[in-house]
Amino acid sequence: MGLTDLVKKRTLFKAKLNRIQTTANKHDACNPMEDHTINSLLEDLALIKTKVDAIQEEAATLCSTDDEIEEQVEVSEWFQQKILHIQSLLINLRGSTVNPNGIGSGPHVRLPRMELPSFDGRHEDWQSFQDLFIATVDNNQSLSGAQKLQYLKSCVRGNAASLIQSFTITDQNYREAWGLLVDRYDNKRELVQAILKRLHNQPSVKTESPSGLQKLLDVTQECIRSLQVLGRPVDTWDDLLVFLVVEKLDSNSRREWAMTLKGSEPPSFKDLHCFLDLHIRGLQASGDHLGSHSNAKYKSNGNQMGGDKRHAQSHLGVSGGSCQVCKSAHLLHQCSKFQHMTICERVAVVNSSSLCINCLRPGHWANKCKTRGVCKFCKKKHNSLLHGDSEHKENHASSSSKGSGSEGAVRSVVSSHCSLNQVLLKGVSFELWYCEVV
């Protein structure tokens, strides 16, 4: 029999395995499978395994190159893992019928199937993975060592998977593979350092928002609990924890926190925790989300200039932007550093970031921009912050003298060396003018 004929026979057994797996997946504790059916399917699996092994042995003798031999080895491994997986499904169905008597005699509830934990080699995730895997797989007496090893290999990723990938699926190899992972990752010193690094490297909250503050508090609490599980004296670290968290707060929250402090005694972390809980609830109740003050200001200005509410929202942006200049959580036109740049410097930022010259956002050019706004001085399709015209110099100077102190503080001043009247930006030529930032 040739190799092609063997492949056809092997495909037939592959289809049989898929049918058996489909049958097993249709049953659970609330829809049990009869024991005699389970035994019959297990016998079918054993027979398929015997025939597939015979096919693979014959196929190996027909291989003439190393690549062909390697391919047959991979196929054998696939069938072995598939059969072990289906066997574990059938074994788990044994005795899974809900007892109609006693405590569980009420209506049957179909619970979702529990997902196995996963681990990618990060030390800070090892504790939770180890506890869950031991509870769901390692302590399961109905599983063989080979089945446990199959589950273990399906749960690990990255460096952890590379560590045990050479182990073949056998009963004897499970304990050795699991022990290798424990030796590598169950390192208390490494775990503590990883958790402290995560605690210290949390991003700072740039703008007062309930979501940002909540995430800061949640990650901090998670790190504290992990350190307590490892037996570290976290209860005596109040001063350090308060310092680390307060340094991550935005300026408004830090000021509010300082106003709650009384006397000269250092506050406890519990005090800070209570403050942040109340502060977050207050922000949520008032609807004060990220960038709401800035948006209200720009919407107000848009209405004064005759723009409608929808135009103000689309042209001036919503919260959650990322500035191309300072990388903070605001849109480019809201950035004070961008506002104080010269016209040429602004154009360079827009050009290097591939932004639309009309709305100052990425993803399209001005000829495709759906924003209805135009330059408020020349009425052309570009942003006012990028418009320059020498004839407006005097107008700008005169308006500067009439403006209030707060408005004059944010006016752009063009450097004397930037005397270009035309700038070519991504193939679009437009005039520059010295504008007042609004």
C-alpha cells in the first residue's frame, strides 16, 4: 500500500475521532451520558489508536527524506493528543449525573464549563496559575499522568511552553514536567520583585477621572494581596504605599487628598484608600469624566463662534485622545506645548505624525476629512492653528493688546527665521497665519 492510500485511511480515522468528540461535547452533568455508551466510545478510541499506530509505522517505512519523516512524527503526535483529549472528556462524564436526592434535588442548573488557567511565563502570574491548575487538574484523581501533562501543555504559553515542549505525553513525564515549572517559577524572591515592579511602574493618572483612579487603586490592592500571600510584612509599609500611590495621582486629586490631612502624623494607607473610594464615587456621581472640563470649554467657544453643538463635539474632539507632542491624554489642539510652538514647528509635527491638516487627527487627509469646520480666518480647509499670512501680523498684534491677560498668555509667536509664506504639507499647499489659540 502506498503512502497516498495510507493518508486516505488516516483521514477516515480522523473523521471518526471528530464525531466521537462532537458526541462527548453534547453531554455534561445536566445531560449525562450512559456508562455503557462511554465504555463503548472508549473501546472505539482504543481500536482507532491501534490502527492509526499501524498506519504510521507503515508510513514511516515509506518516507525517503527527513522532512517526510518529521511530518509523520507530527501527525502521530496530533493523533495521540486528540485521543487523550477525547478520553479525558469521556472519563469526566462518568458519574457526572446530578444526584436527584438530597441537597441537589432542586431544578438542574446548567453551569458554564470552567476554563483552564493559562500561564505565559510572567512571575507575577505564577501564584494564581499554580493554585488553579492544582485545584482543577493536578488533584483530579480520575485523570492519568498523560492526560494531566496534555492539559498542562495546553495551558502554558511562551517561555513556559518552551520549557516543557520536549516532554512526550506519558504518565511518567507529567511529574517531571510539572516539577520543572515549579522549580523555575515558584521562586519567592523573583515573585516579590515582579510584584513590586508592577506596583512601582503603574502609569500616573494624567487627568482626573474615575476610571483612571479606580485602575490605580485596583492594581495597588492586587499587588498588596499578592505580597501578603507571600508572607511579606505589608501591614507595616503604610508610608511607602501612600507615597507611591499619591505620586501617581493627578494634580486635582493630590490637592483634594492634601486638604483632608490634619495634624503632623503620616496618614495610613487605609486613610488613602477610603479617600480614593469616596473621591471616585463623587466623580462618577457628578459625571466628571476624562477631559470633561476641556470639552465643555471648547464647546462653549464653538457656540460663541456660531458653531452648533454637534460641530463642537466632532471638530474639537472627545475625551481619551493621545497627544502626538507630549503623549498625554488629550487631543493635539488642546496641548499647551503645541500651542506655544511656532507655525513651522506645528507644521512639522503634523507632517511627521501624518495628521489631517484640518482636524489634526490621523487616519485620513484633508480632502477626505468629514469635519465641517474650516479655518476661521480664510475659510479654507485647514486648521486655524496652521494658518499663517503676513498680512495678519498687524491684526494679530493689535488684537493681542486688546485681549485679556489669560488670552494673551496662549498666543503663538512666530520665530523670525520662519518667514515662509507657503508650506507644502503631504502634498497640500496652504498659507500660514499667526493665529490666536482658541
